[in-house]
Amino acid sequence: MLESKHINCALHLTFEWFQDLVKAILIQRVVVDSILSYAQMCHPKEAILLLKGKVDKHKIVVTDTQIPPLATHGNSFSTFPLYMLPIDFSIIGVAHSHPSGALRPSITDLNKFYGRIMVIVAYPYGSEQNMVMFDREGKSLKYEIV
């Protein structure tokens, strides 16, 4: 039990360190538009996209999206087999839609978190007001559209 507490404490400190270290998250306008339009196209099923970009000491920049290989889109889920991903260090997170309109991650979303950030877009997918970015713990992150 004591060992588990130390691991949880270490993980918590790592996430706090990550948030303190990353000063800015920038996402290009074309990426936001791509995520929203792909979600509209897949509706009423969930959409899923890989987020690509660069990470340096003080910022994350999201520059592109990619449809994951063998992606599956369902009425209340979207997924892809991790083992089918290419070795690509520019993949920095995942974006997916919530046709229900919920702008918060589910337990499943958090358990299947991949990368450094997760973007959720919710119905009606009209603008960036229907989009939220989260960290691995499910805390919303501030971002800037460039």
C-alpha cells in the first residue's frame, strides 16, 4: 500500500511538473476546422483523429490531424488499435467527438488517453466553443488558436 502511494504521488508530481513546464498550447486554425468538420461528417457516430505537431520545452504546437489506421466509429465510442500506429514522434495526442454534447472526458476517455493532450468536440460542432482540450488527468487546458 505504501508503495502505491509513492507511485501515485510521483505521477501527480509529474503531471504538475508538465503543466508548469508547458507555458503555451497552440493549435492552428486549420486543425480546429478539420476536427470540427470531421466530427460533423461522422455524426451521429463518434469521430477520432490523431493530433500531430511539435513539443518543445515551453510549448506544444498542434499543426495537423490524421485519421488513425483501422479507426472504428460507433454510436457511443471511437477507437483504433495502438499497435497499428506507425512510429511517428509527431503524434502528440488524440481528438474525438462526443455526439451527446458532453464537453468532458469519460472514464474510458481517460483510461485510453494517448499522447500529451486530448481534444473533445461536442455536438453541434459549430465553433471552437464546442471544443475543450484536456491533460491526462482530465483537467481542461488553456490553448490559443493561431
